[in-house]
Amino acid sequence: MALVLTEEQSMLRDSARGLISDKAPVAHLRGLRDAKDATGFSRDLWKTFAEMGFSGLLVPDQFGGSGLGCVEAGIVMEEIGRTLMPSPFLATSVLAASALSRGGSEAQKAQHLPKIADGSLLAALAIDEGAKHRPLQTKLQATRSGNGFKLSGDKAFVVDGHTADLLIVAARTAGSAGDKNGLTLFLVDPKAKRLAVERTAMVDSHNAARIVFDNVEVNADSVLGEVDQGFGLLEGVLNIGRGAVASEMVGLSDEVFGRTVAYLKERKQFGKAIGEFQALQHRAAQLYIDIEITRAAVLKALQAIDTDIDKAATAVAVAKARAGTTATLAVQEGVQVHGGMGMTDQFDIGFFMKRARVCQELFGDSNFHTDQLASGKGY
């Protein structure tokens, strides 16, 4: 499969870029941060996103969505990365929509997917429990109680969990931490009794949440997929998320590269533009090469997911690992070339550096994925 976008995909990219660059430049994120906005993103802009069909990209057409694939979702994520736009697109339209579409019953799909497509429902995936991404180390317990279960434990780093109307929670119904068998996904109302949500503003001025479950009761209809057999569904959804975050990092890297090259042409030292110095030209050329290789790796991974998600894990791990190292290089070069002012809050490059660091950690950093590739183990 060619590693280029089709005409329709290019049109989607142009549409997303026009909206996001116009309505959500980096100044938009800065404004939300400075105002200490309780939501952390613009609900009006999210409504516009839904009206343009972006919120339902991965929702099947019978439920009001576009029924498109991960390549298209990655296109939108790349444009989000260019401006650091805070948005529930990843949590709701990519992760939750994929989980429900792939594992939901007909009743669950009919109840939630149309609302995701029209932008009226926000959802979040609650997976990690510690400082690092380790999905198999899930310890949150789901014990049988009557016709359902009781959930007890904590979740951390739940992206946009503070605004979610629906939580998709990974819990252990059997076995112990580290086992693939015994994981189950649950649909949980964040307003349920004995459930506490604490908003945590991340270093990049985006939002996550810490969620505490204290014997939270859910009924049997809340199970997403099969009891004790949730790992396969979870792994697929996480790989879709990893591909999406990798796409965001490509957009972030490309934007930082463009800003850095522009500065190389503008800044003068010793009577000439600093971009005329060969050492800086070499560094810029190397970064450009890295970004283009990563762009190809990410597109290949997204195509692999759309073709056969069960065989896409290796391609996704390569893409996420490369995207992380490339984004790190891009922001480091950007800050260094801009000198001391690159570290100031008044300058936008610092926002990109912080976002790159958070994206590295989301669903596994470069070390996590290279380790999986080297060991040949599953996630």
C-alpha cells in the first residue's frame, strides 16, 4: 500500500487544518491555561468539530458517524499536533468510539455511539494506575456482587477524565497483576456513588484525571465485551490510540521544524543569517529526514490497523517509538536554536516541548515499545 494520502484524505487534511489553525492556534491553549479554564478545552469549538463530522470519524455510519478508518483519524490528530489544540478528540472520538464499536453490544452501541458522533457525549479510557504505562499491571478489582460487580481501586492519567460523561474502565475480574487473562472492561457512569474524580492539570496545560473507585456498583450490562477476556479488545484499542498519538507527534514535530527553519533564516549573527552556517544546516537536514521517516512509519502503522488490527502491533510499536524520539529531537533542536528565549514562557516552543513529553508517556514511551519489540513479548 502506497505511503501517501488519497485525494479524499488530502481534502480531509485541508479541512481539518483550516479549522484548527484558524480557531485553535497555540494562543488558544495559552488563553485556556492563563484563565484556568475549568473544562480545559472549548466546548463551542468541539461543537463545530462535531458539525464538520470529525467527532464521528470512527463511528460506523449506521450510528450516525462517517465510518472511516484510523488513517483518517490520524490525519486529524496530526493537525491537532500542529497547534497543540486541547480537545476530547483522542479520548472520545478515537479511544472510546473504537472500544464501543469493536466490543460493544448492539444496545451499548445504539446508546452511546450516536451521541459520540454528534458531539453530545464525552468519554474517557481509564487504564493506567501508576506513573508508567503498564496495562497488564492492572490491579483495580472487580468482584461479583449480585447481578453485577463492585469496582475498587485507583486510576491515574485518565486523559480528559474530568469532563467525561462515560468512563471505560479496565479492571481485574480474575488472576493477578501481569496476567493477560482476567481483565474486563466496564462502562461506568462518572457520577456513580462512591466514585471520585480529581482533575489534574498536566505539565503541557492539557488535562487528565485521577479516579478513585470505592466499591462502585455496576450491573452486568456494563461489561464491554466478555468477562475475563478483555485484554484482546483493550490491546486493539490501545494500538489505535498509540497510532493516533504518534500522528499528533508527527504534526508537532513538523510544526516545530517549520518554526525552527524560519528562525534560522531570520536570526543574524556575524553579519549573516545563522541558517548559512553549515553545522546548523546539517542539524536541520537530519531533523527533516527523521520527521519524514517517522511520518512514513506512522502512516504504515495506521494502514496496518485498518487492514488487520490483530497483525498491526509491531508496526504500531515502531511508529510510537519513532514518533517519540523524533518529537524529542525536534523540540530539543527548536529550543537550542532559539537560544535562551526558547525556554521562556512567552515563547511558544516551550509548549511544544511539554506536549511532546506528555505524548511520549501516553500509552507507552519509546523505551516501552522498543523493549516490546526486542523481547518479542505482547503488551
